[in-house]
Amino acid sequence: MGIKKYYSNKDNTITNAFRANLLTRGTGSNMGAADVLEAFVIHGQTSASISAVNAEQSRILIQFPIDSVQADIDSGILPANTGSIKFHLNLYNAPHGSTTPEDFTLELNMLSQSWSEGRGLDMDNYSDLGVSNWISASSGVAWSETGSSIITGPNTSTTISFNTGLENISVDVSEQVYKWLGSTDNYGFLVRFPDEAVSGSDSLYTKKFFGRTSEFYHYQPTIEARWDSSRKDNRGNFYISSSIAPASDNLNTIFLYNVVRGQLTNIPGLANDKLKVELYSGSAAPTGSPLYVTDASGNSVNTVTAGLLVENGNTITGVYTASYASTSSLENIYDVWWTGSAPRIEYYTGSYEPIPVATSDLLYDTVYLTTITNLQDSYKKGQKPKLRVFVRDKDWSPNIYTVANATVETTIIEDAYYSVFRSIDNLEIIPYGTGSSNNNFTRLSYDVSGNYFELDTSCLEPGYMYGIKFAYYLQGEYREQTEVFKFKIEEDDV
């Protein structure tokens, strides 16, 4: 899956700006039910706001359900190793008819006090009184510092830069979320203009974002958990060890999926959930003595230890893996999985065809054709279909014998990524999660049958058509493929 979105459960705008009469300030006003959020600094609108101390300001309070993040970690939906997750805060620009500042920064701070959202709506005349507001965090409880209360110290704040002022916010807040998942209480974020802007003389009016009550589903504030969920089963692309390849590329991993009555299940009776794997040659079945290979520690062995797959700190039920390097160039290799102790019980015998690593005297460009073999026309919101991707060379030219006697084999793309967009306006919903800075969060898995990925539709709004596109990392660059695959999220049943 690789990505999960968490929507804001509380937000508000607080201000000390003057009301329309320019005589009294709206410090007691609440805008917790408004569908936009607003940050500004205004100097000199009245004689009372010329000094830095008296500058008019508006700030944003926003909180996310970190307890839901922890629950998903506990249940195995998110990686148990939280260090393998990147958390990104997304706030989306709300267009408006007022002046928008250019070339500025906003500051993101962790709040240190609990606060009430409130039900105020008026963002113009500040006529809706309530808490939270500029003075009070909640009923009868003042902010420890006027205008909010924040945590200070390492990794408690960050800054976001804007050029045109129309940009969205998409910023890494992993360190802050890690603190909330640890021992720091979650009171959310404060978004504000930095002290330098307040103490300056330039008015910065006004930057707006869509709030959590916005009618625009995909513009509501979110925190995205992003992680690399791809599985790399080399049974279909097992490469023979070569001196021209790095040691890490010579190491291959093959999988055993123990499916019992449709469910992945651990094999009972194994010591520490460990298996042994032996490799054999043979034309139609394993024959002779086990072949020697190099294990993950660099030792020459004729029996490899296999165990349950561990992904980002989570042990995966019923999925066993064995990793090793092999110099064998035999046409067929058979892998036999057994107990490793007496009495010998053989659980599975598989096979694969090793692929040689080859150099070339020219750099050629391969063009691929891609299709999703099991994509349905529509899905219910919340479904998580596992989509199979079939890839082949565009220039593949079968002869009559090939068509009659062979199944077309898929080409495995080791670095393939997907993205999802809304068809009606090309709005990007899930971007390509390419590169380590993005945690490769939309990288496709692969096994002997080719590439695949799980699509979590819980972040898609019903009633719309969506499209899937792919990008492949080939010869040092990302290449977006031309095909688009469309599906619809059905309206909820009434």
C-alpha cells in the first residue's frame, strides 16, 4: 500500500485583528466551523497597530488523530518500525479575491496546550464569539502565552517557503509525529507568520488554506504516512552472480507463500519459524546433491536458512524468504523447502531459471507496453484491490510456434511506480513516490508473475472516475508510461 492519509479532526483560525469598526479587536472571536483557514500580518491599518507589538495577526490551529496512527501501527497496517515511515503534512491553497503575499515564509510549531475547536463561522467581522480564540485555549483556560502556546526545542518546528503565495503546503513533519507517538502529548500544530514578519513593517495579507469542513474532499488537510511497502521476490528475475554487479545486486531473495484455505498461515512445528532451503539441478525434477551457493553472510553453503518475512519491523504471517547468491548457470534450478532437522519434511519444491548478467557495447532503449490484467470498472470506497501489472517489450514479435506453444512471459520492472489522479480535472491524488526522499512509497512489488501493488481506495471520493499511470526507472531516469487505466469509485449506498 505504501501510503495512508489521516484527515484533520480539529482546526480553527484565531486572530487579534480589528473588527470592521477599526476600534475593537476580535480577540474573542472563534472560526472553528469555517471551511477555510487563514494566516496574515497587518501593519498600520490604524494608529494602534503600527508597532510590532500591536500588529494585527491571524494564526491557524490544526490537529490530527495521532491515536489512529498508533492504532494502525499496533495492528500492523503501518510499519512497526516507525523510523521507516515519513509523515507529510498537506494543506491546500484556497483561492480568494483579497491580496495574497509573495516571497514569504510560514512557521509550523507544535502546540503545548489542549484547545477547543469551537463553532464560529464569521471570518470577516469576527462576530462569532467562543473558544478557542486569541485569548483562550478552551473555556476558562487562557493560553500560556497570548495567541497560543508552543513547544520549543529540537525538531519541534519547521518553516515553509512560498514564492507566489499560491502554493500548497507539503512538508515533512516526521520528527514532530515521532514525538507525538512517543511521550509528547498531541495538541496539534500552530501555523503562523514568523516573529520577523510581525516585527517588520510589511503587511502580509492574506494566505488561506482549505479547512477540514471544506466541501472539496481532496483539499481537506491531511497527514500522509509514506513507506516503502514493495516486496521483491526474485523467483522471476534471479540473476547469476557476476563480478560486474555490486554485491547487493548479486544477492537474490525467493519467497514461499504458505496459503491454507485461502489464508496465509505459519507452518506449525518449526523451531523459531525457521526452514532450510536446498538448491538442485535437474531436467524435470531435483536430482543429485544440493548445489553450493553463497548465503547473505558471504559463506559457501549447500543449505540456506529461511525465515518469516520481516517488513519494516512487522513479521508477515505465512510468508517465508531465503536470500543467497549463486554462480550456477544451469537452465533449471529447483528449490526444496524442508524442516532442516529429523524427521525431514519437505513442504514445497519450486523452480526458477537463472538469468545471466550481460554487458553490451551499445546502449539501447527498450519501450514497454503495460496493462493491468485484473482492474475492475469500479470499486467501493475502502476496497484494497491487489492489481496485477503485465509488461512486455513493445517490439516483441512472436512467431507461429511461440504463439501456439508458449505463454507470454511478463517483464519484471524492478523500479516501477504508480500514481493516481482524478480524471475530470487531472487532480493528483497519489503522486509518484519516487526516490529515497519520498520513501519510494508507491513502488510496485514483484514476484514470479510480474509486478503488482495494493491500491487503498479509502482516500478517494465516491462518484468520480480516477486514472492510474506508471513511471519506470530505466537507465538512470524516470520514464512515465503512456497508458492510463481508469476506474470509478461508486457512490455510497443510500
